[in-house]
Amino acid sequence: MTDVTQQRVLEAAEQVFAEKGFKAASIREISKKARANVAAINYYFGDKERLYIEAVKYAHRACTEGEPFPEWAPGTPAVQKLRDFIRVMAARMLSPLSLASTQLMMREMARPTAACVEVVNEYIQPMAYILGGILKELLPAASEQKIYLVAFSIVGQCLFYRNDRAIAAILVGEEEFERYDAQLVADHVASFTLRGLGLEGADQAQNIGSHAQGAKP
């Protein structure tokens, strides 16, 4: 469990690394912003690289906390699971996120380091496992490559609403873009994906509406 000092250090590190990047940031500046001495930072994190990695993971958690995936009951149709998965992804991508969290994640994705590897292993891989399992149910004859290609397409559609929010808002207008809520986006991405996979009939047969049913939050 993170204590108060450790939390302050993570928040300060996220801001400083987001503004300056790993090389230009200094432990002294972070300690001053966190109102913690350098010895405390070394105690909790060991060195600058470890602090950076933990700050990136902290920023990533801000993107995902509060929107867990459902626990599906046995026998839940794969189409419904896919819609539920996309609904959670859309909600995460459209949720408010601090500027520091956004900047730090964008920096890390542009120039990946060891932090990216840990984020993938600890957070993204489990999510990919869930989506891959759903797609294998929907496409039992598909190759592993095809499963990944479809998964990347689904996630990419959702990521657009976070990474390119400013562009979308300029194109359609800020007021109109505010109407693009998580449910609207999720319904569109799910329907678009199912049509692309030739599964419109399965969707209709299972009568999956825009609001997921039968899953425990």
C-alpha cells in the first residue's frame, strides 16, 4: 500500500518527468516538489530509473482505474463479451485524465524504455489475454496473427478518442464532440467491428442491445 510520502513522490515525479523527460528531470527537483528528502526517494524507489518506471506505471493506472472488466457468467455469448469489453475500453479512453498523465504516457510511447515493457507485462498483456480469448470464441478458425490484427484494430479505434481528441473536437466542434460519450462510441466500434468480421447475424441472433446485460460490474 502506498503511504502519503510515497504518493507525493509519485505525483511529483509524474509531473516533472512529463514536463522534462527522463534525462532532463532531476531527483532534487522531484524531491522539492514532493516535499520529501532525497533519502526518502532512494528508500522507496532505489534510483532515478526505478522512480521513472513507477511514475509511468502510475500514469497508466490513472487511465484504467475505476472501469474494471465485467465478470462474465458461464455461457455468456462471445458477442456480448466483445461489446462489454469495448464499452469498458471506450469509457477508459473518454474519462478525464490529468495533463501530466497524458504527457508522460505519450512521451513513453514515443520513445519506449524499460517502463513500457513493465506496463505491457503488468497491465496490457492481461487485457490482451481477455480480448484474445473473446476473439477466439468468435473466430475459432482464425490464425493467431488474425486474432492480433483484429485486436489491434479494436483497441486502435478506442485509443483514437484519447490520443486524437483535440483533432476530433476541431473537426466536429467541441460542443458536438461532447455528445460522443462512451456508450455511443462503444456501440459504433462494436457494430463496425462485427460488420467487418461478417458477424452481424450473430449479433442480431443474440439480441445484444447497446446496454450490456448479464454481467456483474
